Amino acid sequence: MVRSPRAVVRVVAFVAAGVAAFFAPALARAYRWPIKPFDRPHAIRGAFDDPRLGGTFHFGVDIVAANGQAVYAVAPGTVFRYSDAVAVRQPNGHEFSYWHVRATVPEHSYVKEGAQIGVVRYGFGHVHFAEWNGHTYLNPLRRGGLAPFFDRTKPVVGPIDLDRQANGTFDATVEAYDPPPMRLHGAWRNAVWTPEIVRWRLVSNGMPVVPWTVAADFDAYLPRRRFRQIYAPGTRQNFPGRAGLYVFRLANGLRLADGHYAVEVLASDTRGNTGSSTLGFDVVADQTLRTTKMPSR
């Protein structure tokens, strides 16, 4: 799914209720899956905020589904039909949208939770499922989102790359990804997810030089302008037959005195599973760099 969320045309008549809808909170309870069986998790081949062509973030999750498979509303509301999507909006502005779906319900009709609203369009093999809270898109895999959802896989972190610049400063990046908790098959069997949060710090002789710093936080949808601040060159999205490569920016223009240092990186998913990696290195008088491999945990 590479389409920008701007492709959805929202016709929302907010007056006094508009202010409340703009700050509408997430649903107070979790919701079921939009395809059957509702009470079991389904495989996902595209994660929230993962990188997409053109330097954009993915504004939902891609749930694997068969062509022609029925799609159901996870919450009640009013139907809005688009050329490639069906949206169900609640009075407070909270909206769920189902992309690559052909609608089977009339425009502006009211549907109950669990009602069929469409079928998966031929050739897509997934439902791009997105949640809008009246202000931004939310990660459907967060706690309080899609349920049941189980994730016991630990994000994979590393390698960490440290580059010395011509002015003597250093830039640091790290590769990190989260293995999907449910196995994918066919052309998408190698697809990976983005972690929910990536953090790093720099230590020297056991003392922090740079405290724990958040490199990426994918709790909510990020605007295009943040893309190059978070993802470094070399990043690519998942493609059929080719896993995505997620390279995160850590330090930029870091100036260091001579000494021994270590970059430590943690990556966590929405369920708190955490992977880590450490790169040790020495800075010497002529600003050359010697790295020492340190074990990942």
C-alpha cells in the first residue's frame, strides 16, 4: 500500500462538534479484526509507519486477505465510499478506513459493528486497515487496538554503522526490524515490520556521553517532512520477494574527544519485546576510528 492518506477526501461538517472531534480520543476498548475469523489474529505484511516510495510513512497495516474476501466493520458508524476504500465514521470523528475494498453498502448508510461493508478487490491480496482519531492516524496494533493480537518476537537490531565525516565529526545509523509474529507465505514471506520505538545512547567508560535518545517513535502517524529525519539512505520498503531494509538515523555531526566509546541501541515493539545491539569504538588523536565488535543481547 503506497497511496498517501491525502487521497481520502473527507467531507466533514464540523461546527461546535469539530473542536471535540479534532481531539477525539482513541476508542476506550479494543476492537475485533475486519476479516473472519474475528476472534483470531491474522497475518500482516505491512506495518504502521514503515517506509514507502516517495518518502512517506505507511498510515495503517496491511492485513493479508484473499481476493473477494468479505470485509466487516470493526465499529458502527456512517459509511463513506471512495474509489479504492470504504470508511466508517462515528459521530465524534473517529473513523476506520478499509482500503482496496469494493463497497457492498450504500453511501451514507449506517452500519453496525460486525456488518459486512465490502469485499477485497481482485489482485490486492490484503486490506489496508487504518484508524483515524479525528486528529491523526493511530497504530492499530497498539494496546487497545486490534484484538486479539499476540507478539512474542523480538526486534532484530544491527548492524550499527559509524561514519567519520571530513570535518572530524561522526554520524551513526542502525538497521532494525521486527519479525512478524505470524508467518507470511508466498512472495511476502520475507516481509518485516518496523519496531514501534528505536532508542540509543553513547557511553564512555560506563558513563553516558549522550543519554537515551529516541530515534524513532511510531505510536502515531508521522508527516512526510519527518521521513529523512528518521530513515537514512539505503532504507527501502517491503516488496514481493524482497524484504524491507530499515536504516534509522542516530547521531549526526557528533564531535568526540579521544577515548573509548560504545553506541548502544534498543528497539521495541508494541508489546514491549526488545532487541539490542552495541558497537564499541576508539577515537584517537588523528580522528581515525577503530571499532570493536560487541555482542548483541
